[in-house]
Amino acid sequence: MEEKRSNDQGAPKLSAQIRWVLRRKHYSLRTERSYLFWIRNYVGFHNMRHPRGMGKHEIESFLTHLAVDRKNV
């Protein structure tokens, strides 16, 4: 099965890159799903910006959002 491509240069999508690394390191499928879940939430919280372009401020704002806004979820 062919990997989905995210740009004209043919680079794999972020989720495919993450899966490849986690599988190479022999992480369990459950861990892989959990990591992808949290990464999707993080990227979605920041309006679909690529994590490569984000830093400390974005991580802090996401964690604050989880602690304050979603503490009862």
C-alpha cells in the first residue's frame, strides 16, 4: 500500500512519519494510537500548524488548555 504524500516533493505525511519511527522502535500498537491521538489534538488546537514550526509557547498553551479548559473531560 502506498503512503499518502503531503506535498509536491513526495514527503510522507506527519502521521506516516510518526508511525514509521514508532514501529522502528517496536512501540506497541496501543502506544502508537495514543501518541497519534495526542499529536492530532495538539496540531488541531493550533489550527493545523505543523509541529516543526511550533515551540515552547505552543506546548505551554496546549498543556494549559488541557489543565484548565478540559480538566473535567
